[in-house]
Amino acid sequence: MSNFRWGVIGTGGIARAFIRDLTMTENQSVVAIGSRTLSKAQDLSAETPGSIAYGSYEEVVRDNNVDAIYVATPHPYHKEHTLLALNASKPVLCEKPFAISARETQEMIDCAIKNNVALLEAMWTRYLPHIAQLREILASGVLGKIYNIQADHGQRLADRNIPRLVEPELAGGALLDLGIYPISFAHLVLGTPERITSTGVLTDRGVDAQTSAIFDYADGAQAVISTNMIAQTPCRAVVSGLLGRLEIDSVFYAPTSMRLILLDGTITHYPHTYQGHGLREQAIEMARVVHSGALESPLMPWSQTLAVMNTLDEIRRQIGLTYPCEN
């Protein structure tokens, strides 16, 4: 496969991690970096050989050397910047949360269809090798019918006063930034829940400090998820079926170890051997999708992206979480 060239919109921590991880691939490179502040783009470009710095996002999407755009700006700007790229006929890999609502998500999907351009959610967990193993285990039926999922994601972040986490104007809070991982995981394993019961604790600024939810499914299965930005939690996931369980170690949404424990006493270990961060896997899948002529990935199809956003919307409704940036 020929070299796949990226334009990166945004210069924060996730953009830097993405660029670093791409150095572990053979056919991926970043050729353009954009920020609304040229000096920030120049600083990151100086660390990224072969890239050009731009002082606007418009310049990045107009660059003819760019094969796809990675949107790594704050949550409320995902829709705006994704539409900017799609309307310039540039494929987009958009960071999670894909948008701040299902309505915005549908607008982005509609724009990809209208322009016949590929669009993927950068829910990087879905593209990782241990999740591919999870899919194989589920498909094999070795666990029997799945009845329960438990997954959590908590980090001590609130007292660091990170704007994207604490400010309502930036769609802050634990749910969209951290909770999306266990929620997306539950959707991967069990699909869309029939009923959602959730509770949350809001900060004095009006974003959620912690949120928990139970997903009920028509076949009697349940998923129990929790997220918070106050305290560090185990960040593990367990999938339990009639014949055994799969335990995914911390942190479950990143490359990690797992073990399959069956009722007959059989234990199969899946050690953590992955090198690097893991963000490159979504970039590799993006290149495959673009070269194939497809518009979406079977690893994270639009239907799943939309379903997860609908779940987030319902949880927000139940706990009274709203954002001034919603329109």
C-alpha cells in the first residue's frame, strides 16, 4: 500500500499521541498540521518531520497532498471541522466523542454520504488487536449466552482543572470523555440496550463528576457501567456468559492482557505484547477503507456510532446534563 498522508486538525495531547504512534507504521505519515494559532501548529510541525504548519483548518483541508483528515479538536467542534473536511472531499477520522449529540452525528453521516467520502469514528479501542480477539471469542460461542458486562473508567482528573473536562461550554464532564469507553464496549458486545437506567453527580459548574448506568436488554442481559473524573478506578471490563467469562485487564480500552476462564476450569491467557500506544490501528483501518472505496468501517460502522450517541443522549437526559454549546 502506498504512503497514506494525514492532515491533523488540532494540536493537543491526543493529536501528539496520534502522530507519535504513526511513526511505528511503514506507510503512514503526517504532512500537514493545522491550528487557529500558527505558532502552535509550527511547534508541533517542528516535531513532525515532513509536515507543513498551517494557521487555519481551511488550509489543511485544501492541501492536495493530504489523503485524510484527523480531527482532534475539542468535542463541540467535531461537527464543524468534520463537515469542513468532508465538504472539501477529504476523508475524516474524527476523535471520540464523535459529536456531542446524535443529531450532530447524523448531520456528519449525511454529509459523508452526500460527498461520497469516508468517515470513521476514532474510537481507537474498536481497532485494537485484543478487541479483535474479543470478537473472535464471542463469535466462537465458547462463553455461551452473554448475560452480564461490567466495565468502568475513572481517572483523577477533575482537580487538574482541564478545560475540556470541567467547562460546560466544552461539553465537559466524565460521560463524554471517559464514559464513552465502557458504553461503546457494551454496545460492541450486547448491542443497543432496550432500557437505560442512569444516575449522575454534577459539579458546581454543571458537568458530571461521575455517572453510572445499567443497560437492560430484551434477552435478559445487563451491562453495568460507571465513569468518573474524580478518582482512579480499576478500568477493567468483564464479559460473563453461561459457560465462563472473559476478564480484560486495566486499562481495558487500550492494548492489555486478558484471560478466558471457563466453568470447566480451563483458563486461557492472552498476554499483553503490543508495542506502542495503539492509535495507529485506526489510521491503518482508515487507509484500508479509503483505498477500498468504502465510506465506513465494519469495525466501527455508522450505525454503532449513532447508537452510542443516542445512548449518551439518553443518559444525559436522565441525569440532567446539558451543554451551552448545543444548538
